[in-house]
Amino acid sequence: MQNYFQVTRNFLLELNLDITFENEEEGILVIQKENAGFKNLILGVAPPILIIEQFIFRVNNQSEKIFRSLLQKNRDIIHGAFVLDESGQKVIFRDTLQIENLDLNELEGSLNSLSLLMSEYSEKIIEFSKY
């Protein structure tokens, strides 16, 4: 049986990402690369999937304008989507990948999608976080 945690960890290292926390028993990796928009990006190795989550901002005032804009932006995102946590207060970027045949290009594509999203949509995110 393949050690998906180590495979994922090795891909992250190959992509020159800073692993700031890891717990193999729980299947959790946390990475940083602030110039790419990653700060405490969580990867959860949970076969058969790899879960990628990045906290974006807290919703202080639930507004139809914010939610409509996020849903419309979801249509443009190449990999992943904006989601709300269980409380409905935190906006998170989330992507899931099949881990059995995960390769470096696929993981890099998901991370690049988040990086592109953060660079092109950052002004809106800042605006929404101030509501």
C-alpha cells in the first residue's frame, strides 16, 4: 500500500513549499508561500482524497452581495471553489483531488489555481472582509 502522506509531502517539497506543520498520523500538512497567497494552507490526506483548504476571510455581515459575488467567481476558478465552513462565518478555498493517482502536475495545478485566484481577486476579498 502506498504511503500517500509521504507522496504528498514529497510533492510539496519538490514544489519548494515551506511545510510549517505535519502530522502523519492525522494526515495533516500545513504549508506557507505568502508570495503565492498561501498562509497556513491545510492539506488533509484522507484516502481516497486529498483535501486542500485555505482560510480566506471571516464574514462579518452576511450580505447577499458577498455571497452572490463569491458564487459567480466560483465559475471562473479553474480548480477548487469558495465554500463556507460549518458556522457560515468563514470563507475558505477548498479543492479535493483523488489521491490514488495524484501526480505533481495535478497538485501544482490546484495550488496555482489558488495563487491566481488570490492575485486577481484580492481587492474584492479585502473589500468583503471589511463588511
